[in-house]
Amino acid sequence: MRKLKQFVILIAVSLFCISCSQVPSTLNNPWKTLSLETDVTFADIAFTDDPDHGWLVGTKAALFETNDGGDTWEARKLDLGDEKVSFTGVSFNGDEGWITGKPAILLHTEDGGENWARIPLSEKLPGAPDGVIALGPETAEIVTNLGAIYKTDNGGKTWSALVEGAVGVARNIQRSPDGRYVAVSARGNFYSTWEPGQSEWTPHNRNSSRRLQAVGYSEKGGLWLIARGGQLQFTPPEDLEDWQEVVYPEPSTSWGLLDLAYRTPEEVWVAGGSGNLLVSSDSGETWKKDRAIESVPSNLYKIVFVNREKGFILGQDGILLKYEPTSEAA
């Protein structure tokens, strides 16, 4: 019994040591932790042309407004009846904005969010709206969680389908600034791409045994992917099938990575479970860990950089991180 107890202790110590991170720490922490009085998980964030005026959405029809650039947020309540809605996306072009949600819901404002109107959606819509991008006056694109893409140029009165076939249930869908989309299948066993002018999505097999968590576009136009077990890969912009060698930002830990975003073409941030946050200043070749965030009691689900100086990381239970760059980082 004594030997068995010693063996268990030895295994526990070994596992603890394996989980210890050897990644260098960042010299400073540019993220301010905000804790809003809510238990929701945030899904998306967007600002009007006024850099101080923004909107934050999430589960349980969560809607928050800021008028000081994101330092403080106030909850806004919309009359949606008895519907249990989770908002999935928000986007603005000037004072004109859009909010998507599930079950299928689409909201539209023309006055910066002072008033929101519900846009009717067809009962035949494939899936629920998963995201939205405001492209110009009365012009926007929505994508559903089945990969259906629609565009309006008259404020939502009518919509045109941009792709004939759906991609199937997706766990993650990302859009590039030039209108290309990439979607990860619900089980993470393949991803699909679509670009303007194509009638169908193009499926791609994953190139490892690890299931995919997310795939997106880099600042320079290449692809990046996050696979289970904290694995990253990148492609050059000239060949989106040429996946480079696997990168493990933190090889000695098993915290799941959930999202990746570029602040600049070279500076990459990746976030995940249990306050895990890492940064690379050389396009993903080497990494440092922001250990000041490890104590944040939240999984970090989405990173959004509005511009180089303004960024946010969206978490659960009301946790929001705001990027506050030092003069050196900016």
C-alpha cells in the first residue's frame, strides 16, 4: 500500500511538472480586465465611426453599449417578447448597424443603436444567422451556421444568395476583409473555403490527426488554423494549400486554444481556456505568455482588434479584456 501511495504521488508530481509552462513571459501586460455585471458569454463587438461609441453582444440577448471607448459598458434591453435569443454577431458602418442571433433573428439600426428594428427572415433560411458584416449604406452580408451567405443593398428589404449550397453545420466561420470565407465543420474533421464568384463551398481535408478548432485569414491573406491540443499552422498568402510546420505556442500545457487574431501583420495573439493568452511578434515563429491574465476566471473565446490601438478579448461570465498599449507596443 505504501509503495502504491508513493507511485501515485510520483505520477501526480510528474503530471504537475509536465503542465508547467516554459514559455517566456511578456515584459508587460497591455490588457485591462473588465468584469461586467452579467453571467453571459460575449460573442462579438463593434464600433460606430465614433471610436468611443461601441456595442457588445452575447448569449441571453446580451446587449451592452459604451460611450467611452470601451472602458465602461451599460446594459441595454430590447423587447424580444418571450423569445430566448443568443446574439452571435454585430457590425457597424457609420451609424448603421446590424445584429444577428439564434434562433434566426436580425436587427437593424440607422441611428447608432438608439433604435433597433427587427428585419423579417424567411422560414426557409438555411440555419441561423451566425455573423454579419456592414459593408456600406444599406449594404450588408450575413452568414448562417450552415454556411449560407446572403447580401442586401437596400437595408434588408431583400436579400440575394451568394452561394447555392450550404456547407453543413459549422463550429467556426471567419470572413476576410476582401469577402472570402472559411468554415470549420462541426466535428472539426475538415474545413471549407468560399470566395466571391464561386457557386459552392470547396471542402479541404485537415492535414493532421488533430481535430480543428478554428481557421481564419492572416493579415497578409494566408490561412491560419488552430487544432486540438494547442496546435497552430499557417500558410503563405500565395498558396493556401501549403501548410507550414506545426507550431506549439505552449507545448508543455494542454489548455485548449480557441481563437487567434493579428494586431499587426507580424504581431499575433492567441487565446484559450482558463485565461490562456500568448503573443508572437514574428508572425508565429516564437511566443511569449501573458501571465498576468492567467488569474482571470474565464475562458477567452474571441479576439477582436478594431485597429492597432483598440482591441478586445471576449470571455464568459461578463469578462472582457481591453487592449491598452504602451508607447513601445503601439
